[in-house]
Amino acid sequence: MAAVIQTDVSTSNDSQVDNTSNDKHADIKIVDMELQQDGKAALKDLLSKIKPSSFGQRRNYSRIDISAEKWLMAYDEASLAKLENPPSLADGISMELERDIRYLGCELIQSGAILLKLSQTAAATAQILFQRFYYQKSFVRHNFEHMVCACLLLASKIEEQPRKPREVINVYHRLKQLHQHRRKISGGGESCSVSLQQLRPKKFDHLELGGSKYMDMKNNVIKSERRLLNVLGFVVHVHHPHKLIYIYLHILGLLRKESDPNATKEQINRSKELLQKAWSYMNDGLRTDMFLRYTPETIACACIQLAAKTVAQPVILPKSPFPWFELFDASDRDIRLISQMLMCLYTRTKAPSLDFIHSQLEKHQKRLSDSDKAKELAEKAKAYADIQEAIKAVTSTKSTSNVQQTKKDDEKAVKAEA
């Protein structure tokens, strides 16, 4: 009986110990949870006070757009404003004269590329670079003759058909003499209806290699090439639509080759005429700024559309269920605008005169230099006036301080005597 009582007592004691330990564990868990909550709250409060450094958010590289689409200037307002108001207009050149200079520069580049035996791709690249540069800079402040040579020189390197600066300079010197000869034939004036191809070749004087004129021209051309690269940000690659014309005509089933046994001679001739006509529109369009406004795909579609309408036997292009050019992501509005630009180009009956453009640019350059000198003199006068005012202020401050010092000295002397 005593043993049973002892067992019950021990069992009750063990249960009390277990309950006590469980209570302690529960209290510890509660304390841990409270500490965790307090810690999380403190950590959250601490993190809210900590501001992340801007250094960690900076890129490790500079953001430079090197894609050719960078020069499609009709997609943002700033570039579109330059297209509508080129930088040359701010220096007093009229829009008509600005277009004449662009036309003449591109004509010189095209003729120079032929004399240098460069491919049409290189000629197109040079003309597009010329257009890009003068939508960033003014014709008055940058000599367009030097830039013509620089564009030819750079384009020959880009298209892996390098020419020496001496060759480019001699070719341009030849073109300049041809223009002067053409002006004599036509009797002078602002423009001339005689083309360079109609002029008979004649003996001309080369620039003396190593002479002062040649060295000045060479240095100016090299400087212009560097300036061209700097202004364009070294983004000088160009996507040409010439290959696209061939591909699109092949997709439309309008190309007939001599190797095709089912093609007749008439079909082959019509195919060649259509292809050549579209390419001619493409090359003539280089004298405009369409390559800075529209994508190569849209330009290729516009040239095909215009060529199909103007060949001897017009070609009907697919219009159903949708117009054919929508397959190549072109719109009817853009194609109509490009066609209008090309048709306006053919309304020009006379080529601009190089001497007349030189005389006009010299007038604007003289006026600009006079205005720059006047501004410089005004700035110097203003700086001199500011210096004089500063000197007066300093002298007046010194005189005031001297008067105050003499008063203090007199007061000290009076006190000392007293």
C-alpha cells in the first residue's frame, strides 16, 4: 500500500515537472517570436532610413546608338525640326540656295566616284554622308568642297575600295575645271544646262605635288574627314536599297533571266528595263534627303512603283487582297511622298553653277565674320566695363575703409591726450 502511494506521488511530481518545462518552453517561444517581430520591425525601420547609393545604379558603359536607324531623322521632333530648318538657314542662306548646294555637292560626288572608278555603292555612301553632315552643320561655316572630297575619301574606305587623298584631290580639281569650262560655254549665270558628260575631255593642269595649293587642300581634306567622323559620331555605315529592289522584283515574279528557258526575249528586255529604271530612280534620289526620312525598304518599294508606271510598257502590280508594298512594311502615303520628291527633282532643268554658289557663300561668310567680330568687340567692351566697375567698387571700398581708419586713429589720439 505504501509502495502504491509512493508511485502515485512520484507520478504526480513528474507531471508537474513536465508541465513546468512545457510552460517554460512556451514562454521562450513567445519571447523568441516577440524578439523576431521586434527585430523585423527594427530592420524594416533601419532599411527605410537607408537610401541606396546612386553609384550602384549607374551603367558601366556609355549609351551610344551605333545603328544606321539613328539617322532616320523623321522619327523624333528634334531631328524633324532640323529637316524642316537646316542649320544653314540660321546663317542667312535661303532654302532654295541650300537645296542647290546639296544638289551640286551630290553631283560632284557622283561624278568624282565615276572618275575614281568607285562602285555605285561607294558613291551612294558618300552622298548620304554628305547629306547627314550638312543637317548637323552649316554650309557657311564648313567648306562644302573640302567636305565633298572628305566624303569620297571616307566612303572609299568604308566600302573597302580605298583611294589615296592625292587621287581624290586631283579628281576634284579636274571636276572644278570642267565646271569652269561649262560656265564659259553657257555664258555664265546662276545655272547651266550643259551636263558634265556632254563636255569634251581636254587637257587640264594638275596641282603640283608638294606645292602650297596642293598641301593646303590635302590638309583641309584630312581635317574635314576627321570633322565628318566626329560630327556623325563614327556612325557611318549605310543600308542601301539597291539589293532590295532586285529581291522585291524577284518575289513579285517580275525578273526574267536569260537562263530561264520559259522566258521570251521580250520578257527579258522588259525585266531589264524595269530593274534599270528602278535603280536609276534610286540613284537620282541620292540628291535629295529621302534617305534621311525613310527606310531602305520603303524607298525600294517607291522606286519599283514609280518605275512600273513610267517604263515604255507599264507593269500592273498586285493590289488585291492588299497592295503589294504592304508585304514589305511600306505605306501608301510614304510611297506617294517619295514619288513626289523624285518628280520634283526632274523638274530641275539646269544644274547649279559652282562659281555662283561660291560667290553667294563668300557673301554670307563675310557677313558672318563681320557679325562675329562685332559680337567679339561687344563682349570685350562689356568685359572692360565690368572690370572698370569692379575697380571702382574696390577703390570706393578702400577709400571708405581708409576714412574709417583715420577716424579711429583720431579718436585714439584724442583719448590718449585726455
